[in-house]
Amino acid sequence: MTVDVACDAESLRPLFEPNAVALVGASPDFTRYGGRVLHFLNGFGFAGPIWPVNPKYSEIGGVECYPTLDALPGSPDHVGIAVAAERVVGVLDECGRLGVKAVTVFTAGFGETGRTEGKDLQDRLVAAARAHGIRLLGPNCNGLINWRNRLSMGASATVLEQAGRPGSIGIVSQSGGLGQVNVMWRALRAGLGVGYQASCGNEADIDVVDVAEFMVEDPEISVVLMAVEGIRDGAKLRRVAEKATRVGKAILMLKLGRSEGGSKAAALHTGSITGADDVHDAALAQMGILRVDDAQHLVHAAMLFQQRRPLTAEGLASISVSGGCLALLADSANRFGLCFPEYSPHTLDALTAIIPDFIAVANPTDLSVEVLGKKNGLARVLDAVSQDPRVGILMPSITMTPQHDLNIYHVAAANCPKPAALIWSGGCTDAPYNETDHMLDGVPVYRDVDSGLRAAGFLVRHRRFLDSHARAMPAQRPPDINPRRARDIVEAASTALGERLSKTVLAVYGLPVTQELLATSADEAVAHFYKIGTPVALKVESADVVHKTDVGGLRLGLSNAREVFRAYQDICDCMAGLPSKPGLDGILVQEMVGPGTELILGCTTDPTYGPVMAIGLGGIFAEFMGKPILRMPPLSVDDARYLMETDPLRKILRGVRGVAGVDLDALADIVVRFSWLVSDLADLVSEIDVNPIIVSSHSMTIVDAFMMRSDG
């Protein structure tokens, strides 16, 4: 019998906030995993009972050790398990009898091995957890840390960090070393406070997205940092991202597996499915999750996000005594999506009264020693700049400075109501100084320009996403489409749909397709030619032929009956000569579409995120597009219009090289309708290729299309 257990964020509370814990496999030997876990569990300061369990010992370190879970004086909420893999399922059954709500399985030797016996054992482990209504972290994981409740259910020495303190950052990863050392330990060393950290290992039950959801719902957590090798459930991640957006919290993700080597390493480590990297990029951006390239970037961003200060404008402001440092800032800002706006007239007046006449007042602001020598000169400049309504982030650039001036910079940044940080590339002339990135009593200090600007760029990108999300209308299904009719057509088809059937499905969604008729003889093709008018194209109609040109199945620009008759026969001859002998439904006689800009619409199915739609440029502009733009359907009209404002689409769709601009509203409608088709048929269709759709200032027509069924 399986016990119903909620798999929501609240179900993880006994895992992170237990009243009592037990450790099965506890040991006095620090070289053993159970010994290290017990050592850190006892030494971290957890206030509740800690019960070691191991029949080999009657006591460990002067504390009673129990032979079995059944012998405990009470029922723990959370049990750590560090015994041989073949014993873990039996321990889970004991936990079930006691009413334990959560377990952490440190033991390896399960699905990550890639061997059948390991996968089977993991399946049994999950079945046992489900049967008893237990949430399971692991197996093959390094546990979790709750810095607020001083719970260390893991073997990481990072809890010994002297600078470690509770705070508003949540950290989750599959890998223990990556999350606990590369991210958490570095964050602690920088002076940041951490609320929770967890490593999920094989994610047999609880995965990184479940933990992220728990952190997003915690009111004390301001930013969630994820270092992941793969995402198992894209739909769940999308739901959690929407929760974070509603409460204005940022999720930043280091997603490994950009390279083929990284993907293989991730798979070997936890058995993760890393997915297509371009799709991850697109999906995370669409969800508002900020993707970073390095673990330290997570820390740098958290230093600024944890201030929880409102970003009221996107503009950046900086001041420095070094003109070269300001030039470097100005040159680098664009790389991170930042700008230095002109100061408002009021700010210019205030600065002109302080800064000598021989220095032009601008942003970023060059100071002179005269300003530093004036009474309160530096403080007055900082105050004026920080109050400018066009400035959203204050980020002074400091080189070598005495402690007195450093204090002025620090006080200004600490008291600023806006996000504020220091870029300090030098040192302190009369006191020791910290040469690494760090927090100075709540103020981020970055030791180089890129670190500070990158963090500010993430802050601006997140604000832009929140603003656009607040303005955007939700995706709405067009009222004149008939999903049931489309499904009937697809379900009645073979494994693939040729051009004619594919276009029939597209037409059901109100998408504009060419006028065409199917001919099964040369004479019938000629008759269709007279109905459609000149000129026409002839195309082989076969679900077995995707690329018609490659097999001689296409003839264009036919303007009289003789050309149509001969073209029909030529195509039939080409098909008959193919060694694959494709099935032939006939020959399409199709109107020729006038000139315009060629676009490509398509979709594929990603193992993580499901249906993914793409929009790109074809024809003469294909070389300017590079990779197509990817999006997760369905899309709203606002989403579609946003796509068209993306370079290079924006430039080309508005008209270039003598080609007139297109009707953007009509094109947005097409993109929205296609997105709903992709979404509605996701379980039936694995691939759609609309190539090309020819768009102009007065018309839009799908010229060719192909669909592949999911079981194809």
C-alpha cells in the first residue's frame, strides 16, 4: 500500500526543520562517512535530540548509541542513512514504522552507477519511500545544511567556516562539492549569510527544483542560487520560476553541460540528463531565471541581490579619482547590458558647485584631489549622485585610498536606498585590507570591474523581466481554432504528415497556407493549373519525402500547360528511380507566392522542457540570423512582439536591402497561433517544420510544411 504524501514545498519542512534527528550508520571513526556526518551534526549546534544508531556501539563520544531505530526514545522527523546500499531499503522500512517524514541517503551505488542492479535498487528505494509517505533526499548525496536552525545533516567541513552565519541566500545543487564548496563556502568567505544549502545527488525523489521551491516560499530567503548538472522536469521548474516572479525573488543558475565533455561528466556524476544547451538558455531566459557561467558569478550576484533594495532605474553611476578606471567602466558597461545615463539638471548643478571648473562634470564622474581636499567634498558628491532619479545603482571605483576616504565611500553605499557596491581595485594606504571580493558590513566590494558590472547586469536583467512580466498579458488561445479537428487529422495520419496534411492542420489554426490541389495524373495536374492560375509549382506529395529538392521532387515557376504536364512526368520518373521507393500520394499543384522575407517556424521536443518552438530567417537573410530564436509555447501577443524586436529580426522585419517592412501585428498573430498548435499537439507531434513562410507588407503565406508524429 502506498501512502499519499504531498510533494509540495511544505513536505520538505521536516527535512530542513526537524524537531529531532537520527543517524543510521553513526560511527566514532571520522574516516568513515557516518563518523563525519555525526561529528558535524553534533558540533554545529542543533538544539533538538540527535540519536546515533549503530548496533556495534553502545555509546559514541559519551552519547548513547541505539542498536535500531525501533529502540530510540522518540520518533525523529529526519533520519540520515549511511549504511551499505543493500541495507538502505530495510532502514527505510524501519523509518516507515516509526512515522519518519524525511530521510537523507548518503550511500552511493544506486542509479548513478549506470548498472542495472544499481538502477533496480534505486527503484526499490523510491518504492519504499512512496509506500511509507517519506520524502527522500539522495541517494549518493552530501546532505543539507540549515544555518538558521544549525542543522548539518552532511559530511561537509564547510560548516567549520569561521565566517559562516545565517542569512537570506538559498543554495541547491546535485553535487555536494560544487554547491557546498564552490558556491556556499565561497559565499561565506565573502561575508554572505546563507539560510539553506542542499545537495540532491541522484534526485530519486527530491530534486533541485523541489528544494528551490522550498527556498522561494521561505520569506527569509531573498535569492536562490542553483548549481545544476541537469533539470529533470522543465514544467516544474517553470512553475517554481513563476512563483519566484510573483514574489519578486531572483533565481540564478549555473547550468553545467555547455560542452560535450561537460555533459558527459554530469551524466557520469549523477546520471543527470543535461539536455540541449541552446534550449536551456532559451527556457531559463523565458522563465526569468538568470543563467551564469561560473560558480563565482553566483556569489558575486548574490552580494548585490541580498541587499533587497529596490531598483528604481536602470542607470549606473560611478565616481573615481582615476579617469582611466572610469574609462574602463564606460567601455565595459555595454557588455553587461548597462549604461551610464546623463545626470539630471539638479544633480549637474549640485556637482558643478563641488567639482573644479577644469573638470567636465559627467557620468561616470571624474574627481580631483581638490574635491577630496574639500570639507565633506567626497560625501557631498556621493550624496548628489545617489539621489539622481536616473541612477538606479551606485558603484564608485576606488584605487589606493586612506581609511578615512574608504569610510566615506562605505557610509554612502551603506546608507544609499538604492543598490550600491564598491569596485575597489587597489588597497588601503594606512590599514590592512581584504584583497578578495567581500562584504563590508552589508556593502559588496568587488576587486575588479567585470565582477561588479556583471552583478549589476544581472540585477538590471531581473528588474526588466519583472517589469515586462507585470505588463504582459497572459497567453490566450485564439477563439477561432479547433484543436479537436487538428488532433483528428494527426491521429488518422501515418507516422509522418506530408505537406498537404501538414498544411491542413496549420489551416485549422488559422495559419495562411498556399492554394493547392492534389493531382494523381498529368492531365489532372494540367486541369488544376487552369483552376489556380499562372504561375504554379509542382511538388511531390509524400510523407516519406522531407526535402523535395534533394530527390528531384520540385519544379517552380511553371507558366503553361505543357510545362506542367512535362514537370509532372519528370517528378514521377525521379520518384520511381529512387532506391528507397517512397510512398507517393500524388503531385501538388500549388500557387507561386510573390517575393518577400522568408521566415522559418518549427518545433521539436526537448527531453526536459517538452515542446520547443523556433523562429528564424531563411533565404538571403539566413546568414545574418545565426541560430533561430527558441521559445516554450504557448506565447502571448506580447511575447510574439518581443521576439520581433530581437536583433537581427527587428532590423529585417522593418525593412532592409530594398525589401519593404512587414505587417508586425499580422506576423505576431501567426506566431501566437503556431505556438498554440505546438502546445496543443505536443503529445502527438514531435517535430514541425514550416519552411518557408513568406511575409511581406501585404501578405503572409506558408509555402511548405512537414510534421512528424511522436510515434514516428
